[in-house]
Amino acid sequence: MKQITFIVAIVLFVCCSTSNAQNTMTEKLYITVGGTTLTATLVDNSSAQALVAALKKAPITYEAHDYGNFEKVGDLGQSFPTNDEQITTEPGDLILYQGHNLCIYYDVNTWDFTRLGKIDNTTQQELKAILGDGNCTVTLSLSDVKTGINDVKSSPATDGLKFDLQGRRIGTAAVGQVYIENGQKKVKFNR
């Protein structure tokens, strides 16, 4: 009887935990604001799929303004399908509002929204600093608009080696130089 109870508990745990999880797309979204490029993981829904299809044609640039001291919002210039649900946002959430506005959240709000994704590895303080006060210009793309680099992966043969942004192997990076090491973009600082 204890084994059956244990098995039922595990099944319920797995079912409940996977039902709350969002399926994500493998495609990364690049968000450039004021010279800083962030990456985001997109959820797998018809809204994000339509956004990716539009971005495969060309990047989207729009003007975003502050709203309610919790988000930067702007009109994308085109409409996308919605998948509204009751959501409590967190810093870094990307939300489609009314089918044509993209909201980048840096604080919490609850409403019926369409979730598009979440900015990767950025704190609330970093996000506020990047978005700044007042209006900002936001560019969405499927590759880093500055370098054209996307989906960088390392392999055991290149681990520990450094490459410039043109893909040439370098020995030591100069101070201030942007380079790729172990599949990650890095900057050499004077330390």
C-alpha cells in the first residue's frame, strides 16, 4: 500500500509540475536597447511563432515608453495572434498586449496577457539600467544586430581558444576587445 501511495504521489507531482511549465522554442530573440543586446527565450505558442516568422523577414524596431513604473511598452507596427491568459509578470517577461504592443517588464503586474518569453540572465536592476528613464528605441531580431552572431556553440576541439568576432583565432584578447571563448561572447577588461 505504501508503494502504491508513493507511486501515485510521484505521478501527481510530475503531472502538476509539467502542466505549469511553459514549452519553449529553440530560437533565441535578440533585444537591442541603447547599444546593449539581450537574449530572450521564447515560449512556444502561436504568438511567438508569428513574431519569429516576421523577424525572419526583417528586424523590428519600435519606440517604447514607460508605463506604470513596471514596463516599457511600444507598438510593433503589426498585429500578431494573441493567447491571453491571467499572468502575474516578473522582471524580464516579454508580453504581447492587444496583439500589437510589446511590453518589456521590469517589475510586477497582473492582467490578461499573451506571454512571448523571458529575457535571459538579467536582474531587475540591470534591466532598469538598460531600459533607462523615458523613451527608448528597441530592436528585435533573430541575431545580434551588432555582430550578426547567433547560436554560438563550442566544441571540445575549441574549448579554451579565443576567436575575434570575424571567427579568427586570437592568442590573447586586448583590453576592451570583444571575443568568443567557449561559445560565449566576452570582453577583456583591464584588471
